[in-house]
Amino acid sequence: MTDGRVIFLIPVFNLLFTDSIVGDDLTVYKNSLNVTAGQSVLLPTSYSITYPLKNWPSIEWVTKDDTIVYCSVTNGSLGAEGRPVWVTENTIISPKYQGRVDFFRLNASLFLKDLTEMDTGSYTVRLLMDGNIYKGAIHLWVHQSPAPTDSMVGDNLTVHTSSLNVSVGQSLLLPTTYSISSPAQSWPSIEWAREGQTIVHCSVSNGSIRAKGLPVWVNEKTGISPEYQGRVEFFPLNASLLLKDLSVNDSGTYTVKLLTAKNVIKGTIHVWVQRSPASLEDYITQSRTVIFILRMIGCCITPVVLCLLILCCECR
């Protein structure tokens, strides 16, 4: 006895695959950034390239019609998501920005140093690939430092954000500044740690400071924990810490300490490292073979499945 029901088999795997996932792509992770004069800032981006590869791209950063960086990639290797693992390239930095910028060729991020109010403006990144141009922009606001107050005459540590979000594989700047008593009676030590584990310890032995107590130059000895060698960069003039090639395991609370002869001043930044949406692409890419096989044998399976369904219905 049958009940007249008809069962449809829907190929749900087809809903997962889209061509847009495997093409060239440029992602800019911030629309705008605010920073104080004298600080450094990271303009965070990442890019992926079509695989299999036909040509390597060029990348450029521009502002106010001035080219900051031009990078021409000539060779390299791509991960499953089309993201560069390593590249060989030729990078040219404008004389105007020599010594003031660092360019990260694996994700196209740009690091600006020692900012002034004149650096305020829109910064555009372009990925030039196979005749196409992919671009994004970040507006940077550089504010004047607050006027000196009594609280700034002594030792002081400022952490400029309480939490930050970033995707796997990116770089991230933990922005801080510090001032020391003027005239300097003793020089401080600076320490960064994550969940109690020391990342960097910097001992300042000499230097020069401005009227506000901000360092102009310092002599220092910096030690980086073996676990973080090659993955962090420390800036002794403002105590900021740059984290590179982040993974989900790098999530946590980061603590910075300014250790002076009289006091220990500290601040914290919580970092959330999220899996990139591209991690789904890897799953989809790995599923292509399965999808292809299902399609090839689908016409053979369908009659068998229908016969089984008919027999099951008749048995009722």
C-alpha cells in the first residue's frame, strides 16, 4: 500500500561552490583609523590569487596622488586558498617615505611610522592582476598630541586601544606610547607578555627625550622569547608591538609593563584572532573531487535509487 509520496534527491553540494571564491581578491580590513602624531600604524590588508596561476601581480599604495610603494611580484608559492606562502619581488619605496614605511609583501599591508598631522588622508591599495585592478582605501586621521599636563611630566604609559580583532595570517600592531620623567633620573625597562608568558623584554640604558618626556632616541637591549623569534617586532621609542602571521592560538590578553625605579605601570590589550572566511574555501576546494565523482556516477545511481524507493513503497 503506497501513500503517494514522492521523494526528491537535491544535490546540496552544488549550493556550496561558487566561482567567486577561487578568483583574485583584495581585502582591506579597516575603513578608517585614528592615531596620535608621533605614533606608528598598520594599514591591514590581505590578498589571494587565482590558482592555477597565469601571471604574478603588482601591488601599490598611493596617497594624495603620490605613490608610496610599488611592488612587482615575479615568483612564489600559493597556499590552497590562493594566499602567498612566499614570494620573490622587486619593491620600490618613494624617497619621500624612505625609512618611514614597511611593506609586507605576503599580505600587502603597509606600516607607517612616526606620523605627523600632514599624513592625514586617504590611502589606497591596488592589486594589479591580468589587466584587472582591485582596490580598497583606508582613511587615516592623525591627531595632534594632547597639550602637556602635570600628569605627563612623570613616567606614564598609554595603551591606545583595549581590544583588537584580526583574521588568521594577518599582522597586528598593539599601539602604545610612553613618557618618562624629565630630566631622566633613571631609564626604564619595558616588557610585553601574553597570558603570563614573556614575549619581549627591553632594557633602556640611555637616550634623549622631548619636553613632554617622549623618547627621541634610545640605547637599549631587547630580548625576544624563542617562541616569538621572527614573529614579532618591538619599537623601543613608543613600546608598540607588531605581531606577524597570526594564528587562532595567538588570541588572548597581552600585557605591557613600564618598569621604572619607583613604579610599575601596565596596560592590557585583548586580541581576538578569527578564522578567515577563506578557510571555508579550502573545504570547498577539497570537496570538488567528491562533487565531480557524484556527478559522473549520478546517472548510474539514480535508476537504482528509484527502484529501491519503489520496492520500499510497495512493501508498505
